Amino acid sequence: MAWTPPEEDTGYDGEATLIVHDHPITVTVHLDGHLEPLDGLFHWYGRIERSTEVAAAKDSGARAAALVIGDGEPVEVRLAEYDPWEHIQVNGTGRPPYPMEQVEVELPVSATS
């Protein structure tokens, strides 16, 4: 069975609030994710567009923050490295900061059941 890309966008592109050391920063993010079958967790990732405030926080040693989209709950995010365009790569595991449609997953019945 081959993987086919989803027919609809599954991620989020837009405005968010990055909270670093209790300091909120308005940012633009580009996020997506996938369910990792090896560990059974949802892994989400993307980038925060370049800004002087985010660069200052990252350069001061911040590696973790919280990300909030709209009126959603804050979600822990890892601030990774800069990409070649000086955007900051981010990633997280578990519930993403952007809303997702719930889906049902049908699991095969074990042969030993």
C-alpha cells in the first residue's frame, strides 16, 4: 500500500503566540504533523518566521516555550535550530497547538484473540 498525501491541509499556517519565560510574542507559524506508528504518538513540527523578538529569545538560550493558537490551550514546543532563512525550527509531541478534526482508526483484530 502506497502513501498518498491528504486531500486537505492537515497543518496550520498563521498567527500564534509564543510564550517564552512568561513573555508573549506574536509570531507567524507554519506547522504540520503526523502520527508516528513506531511510538504511537502524534509528532508535529514546523517553523516560526524570523523576527527580532524570537531571535533574541532563542539567542539568549531559550530552548523550550509554549505555543498558543487562537483561544487554544498552551502547548509545549521545542525551539530547535535556525534554518537557512533564519526561521526557527520547532517541534513537539502529543496534542498539537492547532485544531484537528477527530478521526476514528480501525485496528485489525489480532490473530491470537
